[in-house]
Amino acid sequence: MFVFCVESSHARGMGHLFRSLTLATELRSRGHSVRFLANDHPNSLTIIRERGFDVALYDLATVTGWEKDFLEATASSAIWINDRLNTQRSHSETIKRLDAKLVTFDDRGDGAELADLNICALLFERTEGLKGRDVRLGVEYMILNPEIARYRRVREKLASILVTLGGADTYGVTVRVAKWLSGKPFPVTIVTGPSFQHMAELEEVVAAAAPDRFRLLNQVPSLAAEMYGHDLAITGGGLTPFEACAAGLPCVVVANEPFEIPVGRALEELGAAFFAGHHSVFDLGILDKPIPIRAMSEIAMTKVDLGGVGRVADLLERLAA
């Protein structure tokens, strides 16, 4: 039994949830039992259930003391997977005391030392001090939506821009990006997520722009399919720019959180993206210059592959054996 314990909200964002769902779907396809634990966030709970997974609630305010009830309901030798960032030691100690294996993602918490596996595909700085019995670094462990394989292509020139800044876009960066783009000549499609709370301001910007400047979509059935029709994406610094790159779609990355800054810089160093800075001071001036779309698209597809979910699932199966 694999138990996914996730945190997802407007404040935290929904990247943890979507990453876990991709991995959980892969494990389910291999015949494994999967269960979710999540904080009380209605949009997230709905998405988990729509994907066909059982989900129970846990209290974010309680660090430990609640895990036993969930693990006792599972088969023996459960694998507990935390996708909540920094794990506290008392929680890790409880998991180990209950004879479960512990897996974490991008974990710098003091409980990471007790993790059997710490997958750190999104960490690009200060990695020498990462803790865990088995720490895996590198883009090759990035868990990306396998559906992207159907929508890969090399872009030739900049004719259409996609703006997608996460399931929540906590700070309303989409609104400010739309304002900046409103006077530019490119057709722009804006995709908002299920926890986006800035729609009134965004619609005001769209209404004030020239006709046909913007196409506004909410909760598209497939972001991978929507990406296919565009030549450049403006994204946050989570998993989305890597999914775009795997599809051959170059990016401009705006960091929503400080820990996303190294992500933007790393993608720029790969040659697959430009880093526009932290959301408080971002600069999209690169769009005023010639952009080598084809070269960036080819590099992106070469540097970011879709095998990460399979590699991580293999590691989990070996841990469970």
C-alpha cells in the first residue's frame, strides 16, 4: 500500500497534488494499492476523487499523533509518501516507529534525515547538505505528465504565447503579466487553475485590451493539449516549465516563491527558458527582443524527458520489495 500525504491550497499552490497524482496513477497502473491523505481543501479533494482515488483528511495544524489511524488501516509494510515540502522530525519518527517506509520530495526539513528516499528533482542549490538514506538529485527524476508524449513538437517561431501560472497563482501574478502583455502584438492565451482567486481583476484587464488580444480559459481538460498550440509559455517555477520543456515549448519563468528562483535560473542555464525574476520584481523585457524559439525548443526536448515518473516508481517498488 502506498499512502500519499499531500498539502494543497491557495496559499501553498497545487503542484504537490498534481505531482503526487501523476505518480499515484503510475503505481496504480502497475497493480499497487494507493490511498491519499490531504488537508481540507475542497478543490483538491474533488480532483483526487475525480481521478478515482480514496482520500481521507488530516489536520495541517497537528504535526504528529494522527498517523497511526491511517497506517493501521493499510496492509503491512506501507510506503508513506510526503509531498508537503519540509518534514518535521517528530512526524518522521512516528512513521518509522509504525514500521512504514518514508519517502519525501524536495525535503530540507529536520525529518528528512529519517527518510528512506528523498527525491529532490526540483532543488538546484545548496544540495550538498540534503538528508535521507537515499537522496536522488537531477531532472531525470522529475515527475511529469506522461500525456505530454502525445503533444511534443519543435517550435519554429514565436506566433502565440501561453500564460499558465499554476493551479492557485497565490499572488495574482497572472493579472500583472496580462497587463504587461496587453500592449504587445502576440496572441495570448491565459489558462487559470481550479484555485485561482483573482478572476475579477483579470477579466478587467482582458476587457480593456484590444479585441482578440487575449483568450481566457479556466481549468482546461488537458494543459498538455493546450500547450501544443503555442510557441512560448510564461509559467511559475514549479513543475509546469519542465512539462512545457518536455513538450518542446520554451518558457519564461516567473518565480512565485523564493525557492523557485533557482529553478528559473537552472532552466535558463539549460538554454530552455528565460528567467524573468521573482514575481515582486519580474521583467518580461526579453519579449521585446528576438527569441531563438527553434533552438530553445530543440534544447528543451533534449534536456527534459518524460521518464521521471517511471524511474521514481521503480525506486518505490524496490523500496516496497
